Amino acid sequence: LATVILVHDLEGSHATLEPLAIGLQAAGLSVVAPDLRGHGGSTTREWPNGRTDTLHADRLLKADLEAVAASQGGRVREQARLRGDLETVYAWIRRTAKSDKRLDPTRLCVVGSGLGGTLASLWTAADAAWPPLAAGPQGGNVRALCLISPVFSLKGATIGPALQTPTILRELPLVILAGERDRDASRMFGQLKRGRPDSWFEQKLDGSPEQADGVENPTTDASLFLLNYRTSEKADALATAGANTFVPLLADFFTKQLAR
């Protein structure tokens, strides 16, 4: 089974994705839905000298947001000098999986909503970049990615570096869920299509499909999907409003990608 990490939008929390999380759990997937720094229950930061700061979502800067997705520094991942929020979640999954077989750190699927999609993409690219050791691989654990109303950039944090990596541009199975007139989602899909000219599929607002010439059966032939919905909702609001539709779609998508 898949272990799914849900990454909420700026000024959201695990609670704003709760209907999607509960639905995916009911479908048999294991779900981890953290509060990113400055959000929900993650608003206190303690320093080694004992000082305590209170973090506010609306005051986070570019460096704070980029730190959420950080996973680098050195050759050994468990000794990395930079370990952000999502890397900490991954480390928790690895530790907990030793005693809880419902979690599997090698069968990760990630859902990012709004700015959470940007951060999820950056962390996924960082996960894939860890070099293997003699004992085996350290990264490449994310097997599929879903972006709900992804944004190119916000408050200086941009998805650009992730889109330039082979993992995101060409390799990883990826589905984008977007409401009508979502320019960032359309722009991102257009850029990704150029990296996957023979393996993309788009569902239009009227339900009609458009697909690459090399795609006969989207389920088996496509690795990049854009599914458009006739709604003005975005990000966490879209995830909640469309939970009944998205749950079976994502459960099926993740299960099939893990079976490959």
C-alpha cells in the first residue's frame, strides 16, 4: 500500500485537508498530514540556547519556505546538515515504519496543495538527488506526485528548480488537479508536456480528452495528467470540495503507479 504525505497550502493546516486525508485512509492508504512551520500546531520554534520563537504563517519569508523542502548537505542522508519540515516527516516515517507496518518509506506518494505543491515538488526533487551508498539507495522514495492548484511562485519560493530536474520534468508519474481559469496549473502542465511529449493526457472542462500521439490507453501509456474541473475553488478548498471525486481517483492512481 502507499504511504501518502499531504502538504497543505500557505495559511492552511492538516485540518484544511482533513476530508481528503480521511477519504484516502478509508480507501486503505496510510496518510501523514503534517502542519508546516508557522501553521496549525507547528507555531513554536526552540533554539539550542533555550530561546523560544512564535512562528506566524503570514510572516514566513522566502528562506523559511525554502527550508520546509530542504534535504541536503553531506553524502549521508541521515546526517544531512539541512533537514526541513518534509524531510523531518520522512525521517519520522522511516523510524515509525520499523514498528508500524502500515507505513512504508519506500512507497511514498505525495500530494501538495497550492504552495504546498511547490514545496512538495522541491522536496521530491531533493529526495531523488541523494546519491546511493554501498548499503543501497538513500533517495528516490517518492513514486507518484499529485499537485492540487500548484503555484509557480509565492513569496519568493518557486517551483522552477524542481521543474528543471529529470525526476519532475520527465520521470515521476504526476497528476495535476485544477479548477477553471487556473493559469499556473495550465502553464506548469505546458512546461511538463515539453519534457514528456509522448506521455501526457489532459481532461478538458467539458470532459473531453486530449492526449499525446503516443498515448492509446492513458492508464498505461501516460505519466503526466491534467484534470480540469468546473469550479473556482483552489488548493485546500478545492481538495475539500472535490474530496469525493479525488479520493477514488488518487487511490487508483497511486495503487497503479506502485504496481509498476
